[in-house]
Amino acid sequence: MQLMLVAREHGYETNPMAGYDASKAAAEFGLDPEQYIPVMAISIGKPDPSEVVPDTVRYDVKDVTEFA
């Protein structure tokens, strides 16, 4: 998360990813698969300034929670 926050501070956007073959990723980067296990991949890049980003919808907390 710290890497992602620092990237945003410098004008980059990030996206955490899961669901990849960790052993293949370790081999691709020359890591010892017995010692290192990649647990997350993070894409990083500059956004296209001409692309319009749609607004997101935030639900009110009382609409999505229920206390018994």
C-alpha cells in the first residue's frame, strides 16, 4: 500500500492484481522460488489525461449495513 500511495503522490495510478501463477512470475524475474513467493502484482502507469473518468457511486452506510 505504501508503494501505491507514493506512486499516486508522484502522479501515477496503480492497480493490485492477484490470480497469477506465482512460480512462473518468480521464474520470470529470476527469483528463487524456494525463497521468494510473489503474493501480489502491481501495475503502475500514468493515466491518459484525455480519458474521462466516470464518477463512482457511494452508497450511504445505512443502506448497506444492518445491525441486529
